[in-house]
Amino acid sequence: MKLLVTGGAGFIGSNFVIKSLRVKKDLEIIVIDKLNYAAHPDAIKNLERCKLVVDDICNKDAVFDLVKEVDAVVHFAAESHNDNSLRNPYPFIESNIVGTTNILEACKNYKVRLHHISTDEVFGDLALDDPHKFTRYTPYAPSSPYSASKASADMLVRAWVRSFGLEATISNCSNNYGPYQHIEKFIPRMITNRLMGVKPKLYGDGLNVRDWIHVDDHIAGVWLILEKGAPGQTYLLGANGEKSNLEVVKTLNRLMGYPEDDYEHVKDRAGHDRRYAIDASDTIAELGFSPKYTDFEAGLKATINWYSDHPEFWHLDKEAVENSYKQQGQ
Ligand code: NAD
Ligand code: DAU
């Protein structure tokens, strides 16, 4: 099988490429990635059966040339950080909406199977005491320019399925953690703060809840969908990992040898979603999805060890990332 992986030099994309090639010996991968600030091409550069093409999915000709060579496309490429989308939404509109349209047109033209990677944020948020979780039937209600751009992309995929018979699936996954995540994101920012002797910074009251899943479980879910998913279907991926940000910081402090309450509150994110929670029961029943990393503390410990062992991944960026947060009062 030959796959085109968009955004394969980013956090989830690079984990997908590395781990898929390790276990699937007849798999070839072409990565298209424009190498924005979140990319780390060194992680995939010298892999056998993997070719990296440095280009932008907004470049329609490049996308068409690559899609015609492959059996399927897994579409990770996106601008992915909410805080950045609040400062400047335009790259999100370009990459996440225009870029996705190019992928759809190319897949339609060459009749290539597409799996589109989306997020639980398209459903908006839940109250802390809401007994319901997100399902594939939850109406879309995105809050930020980022989540609105992802919701738009999902709608485009659905339109191409219905109007052109495109063989496409969508997954909406919850918050990922694991190696190679950019240090602008919550867990890696908190770990690398601690490693630099800086206190973790909680937005607002710190009671917002995220539903954590290890990146390897996300990847396993994507493969199940690629191999067994029904064309046109949406699959939710999550691992019952709801935790408040405060709980995460306390656990992290304890694991890193600091008092649990050694953190500070900073300015809240505008429009900050209160809680995400995934009901993955349809994906479990239909595809046998079964997350392996059910012990969040063990997964977090492994992630702390990874960032401690790989300062080359984040050291050079840390000062600039923190300066940028400082300007926002965060
Ligand atoms: P990331 O920011 O770490 O990586 C994104 C990658 O896409 C980068 O390598 C970047 O260079 C590339 N890219 C961006 N725009 C591009 C363009 N126009 N052309 C070519 N390449 C481009 O993001 P991530 O966290 O790995 O997220 C990957 C996907 O998974 C995104 O679609 C995101 O919405 C989705 N998702 C992420 C999470 C999460 O918790 N991180 C959860 C659910 C879904
Ligand atoms: O739910 C899936 C989404 O998860 C993905 O679609 C996004 O691409 C991904 O970035 C992530 O979005 P979040 O906004 O939930 O992730 P982030 O890591 O930015 O923040 C997680 C929570 O932690 C959120 O409630 C904000 C809070 N936070 C974040 C940072 C960076 C803090 O309290 N302090 C911080 O310094």
C-alpha cells in the first residue's frame, strides 16, 4: 500500500509515519508537509520507504501530482493551535479549509480513498456537569477560529462524499499527548517549564477539562478506520481520559518531584472551551477500537521522560514560545 500523509512532519503525523512503517513492512509513505514552526522533519527524514516532499497543500498542482501516485490519503496537515488562531486566523483558513479543498478535489479526480483527521473541538464544549459526551450525532458548534476551520473542513468532506461519491471517512479525536508534540501545547509546555525551573501556568481557574488520549491510540484508531471503516462514516476516537487541567498539573508536579500546588494562574484564553468528552462506543462496537494507554499517569511519566531525554527537540524554541505567551499575559 502506498499512502500520502499530509502533515507527516508534525506531532501526530510523524508518530503515525514512524510507527506505521515499523509494523507494516509492505507500506510506502509519501509525506507532504510545508514544514511550519510545529514540524520536525528530522524525525522522518531518513526512514526507509518514506519520501518527504516539502510543499504546501494549498499548492493545488503539487497535491494533484502526489495524490495520483497513491492508494489512499491520510490528511493530518493543519494549523493546529487555538491560541495562534485567536491572534491570526488567516493561516487556519488557508491550510485547513483551502488546503483540504485541494485534497478533496485531487481525491475526487483520481478516485483515491481519503481519511480526514479532525478534532472533538468541532462539537463545541460541554458543561462540567453535563451527563452527555460527544457522539457522531452531536451538532457542530465550534468556538475558536481553529475549531471553526476544522468544522468547515469536515463539512467539505461530507459534501464531497454526498455529491461526488468520494470514498472518505472522518475521525474526530480528543486531546493527544506523547512524544514530538510542539511545546506551545499544554502538556509539553508544562513539562518543559518544569525542566527549565519555571512554574506551570494554568489558564483561568484551571478547571477546564480535556479528554486525553495517547497519540499511539489515536494512530491505532486511524488504522482501524482505514482498514475497516465504512465510506462516508464519522468515527469518534477517545480513551475515557477526562482530566481537569489542574489535575494534570498536580500529577505532573508530583511526577517531577515538585509540590502539587506549585503552579500559577494566568490570563484565560478568549472563548475557552470548558470541557470535551468523547463517547467512542460506536467506534468500539463497529471497529473493535480498544485504547491501550488507559493509565494516564504512566503515559504522562513516559512523556516527561521523552522530553527530558530529547532537549534537542525543544530547547531552541523554548525562549521564543515563552516570550510570545508572556506578551499575551500567559
Ligand atoms: P501539528 O501542528 O503538530 O502538525 C501539523 C503539521 O501540518 C505540521 O508539520 C505542519 O508543517 C503541517 N502543515 C500545516 N499546514 C500545512 C500546509 N498548508 N501544507 C502542508 N503542511 C502543512 O498538529 P498535530 O497536533 O499533529 O495535529 C495534526 C492533525 O490532527 C490536525 O488536523 C489536527 O486538527 C488534528 N487533531 C489534533 C489533536 C491534538 O490533540 N493535537 C487532536 C485531534 C485532532
Ligand atoms: O481536543 C483536540 C484538540 O486538542 C486539538 O484539535 C488541537 O489541535 C490541540 O491543540 C488541542 O487543543 P486544546 O486547545 O485543548 O489544547 P492546548 O494544549 O492548547 O490546551 C489544553 C488545555 O490546557 C486547554 O484547556 C488550555 C489549557 N492551557 C494551555 C496552555 C498552553 C493552560 O492552562 N495553560 C497553557 O499554558
